[in-house]
Amino acid sequence: MKRKLISVCLMMLGGALASTGVNAQSTEDGIAQYREMLEMGGNPAELTEMEGEDLWFEERGPKNASLEQCDLGQGPGEIENAYAQMPRYFEDADKVMDLESRLLYCMDTIQGLDPEEQADKAISGGSDYASEMEALVAYVVAASRGVEIAVPQEHDKEKAAYERGEQIFFMRGGPYDFSCSSCHAVTGQRIRLQDLPNLNEAELAQRAYSSWPAYRVSQGSLRTMQWRLKDCFRQQRMPVLKYASQASVDLTTFLAVNANGGTMDAPALKR
């Protein structure tokens, strides 16, 4: 039913765009109007957020425990502002973690759930509803909406994660000799109708990073930052980026620190 409703909305949207003469406008104006009309109908990510809230408080796993003791950097069970300050160093794990790797850690240590099994099903398929991980991410991320991004760079391991992430961002490879920077280190680039923000420029990095995770209307699913990075690697024809791997956390750290000073606006709504 949800997917049928989305399809109907898209058809109505297409008709509305045609009736307003978007084809006669500039590409930028047309895309801006498209996004504005999408937002008028509300964001389906709110439903995923509610699912995540239920999961956060549900007692699960071999230890029959909820995630209320999960520390995301603000204290056990505190989610306010947490995402806006991640990735960060966690002393109990002695490593830098993003939200998704930290949730896997809490599922393991608090609930007794196998982190590998949870990682394997963390990204929902094209015809599935949101995974448990996607729902939890939506719930936590929403608690940072409107908050300034302030990812720390105080601990030595936080600084090292940023440096490794920067190296990954500029590393060229694969059959097309691509890197993240091939698309995201030049201002004004676009692929088809998709803007490719220069993630080395503070304002553009803030605008891009602050809108992820996001509900993708074309897929009918909420997509997390781990999914975004994995899909970028796929498009580069690079080796598969392992979910919640150190490399993925390092790259996220680089992007997040570059976006410091921006304001979180996620989960956002995208085409």
C-alpha cells in the first residue's frame, strides 16, 4: 500500500510539474521546484522514525535488553544531539565509530545480538520496508535535526580517522580510475540532473552532509550514510565497501568534519 501511494504521488507530481511549465525554466529552478513539491506532502521518513523509537525501547536479543543503555556520546540512552557529533572516539571500544557501527556495538554488548548478522540485514532491499537498523538510524538522527554539526577532532584516533578518510576520498582506483574526488572535488559539476557538491568547500559540504540520511522517493526507503558511501563505491566500480568497516567510518569522519558548522536537516527527502 505504501509503495502504491508513493507511485500515485509521483504521477501527480509529474503532472503538476508539467502544468507549471518547469521544462521552460532553468534546470536548477526545475529541480528546486521538484524538491519543494516533494516536501509539501510530508516526509515518509517520519514513519520510519516511529518504528525506530519502538525498537530503541524494545527488549530484544539473548540478553532481553533494550538500547536504553546505549551510549552514543551523550550518556547512556541519550540521543539528543548525538548524531551531530558523530563519528567520534568511544573509550569503551577504543575506536572511532559512526552511528551505525556504534549501534552494532550496542546490539552486541547490550542485547547479545550478533553484529555480523545485524550488518548483513542492515540495508533493506528495493521491495522491503525499512530494516531495523535503518529505523533506529532514522530515530536517532531525527533527534539532531536543527542542531549544529560539531564532529570532534580532539582525540588522536579522531584525527587519524580524518586523515585516513581524506586519503580514501582522493584515492583513485577501479576500472575507470575514479575516486570520490572525481565527482566531489570540483564546484559546479553535475551528472544528468544530479548536482555533485564539492565536499571540500565548507558551505557545500554542510549542505550535502546535513541532509543524510534521507528518504529516497525513487526507492521507497530511508537510506543511511553507510548505504550512500557503499553506493558511491559501486558507481565507481570499486570493491564493495564493507558495512560499518573502519574505512567507511574514516570516510564518514572526513565528510562530517568538513561539514562542521552546518545545521542537521536529516532525515531529509530526496528523489
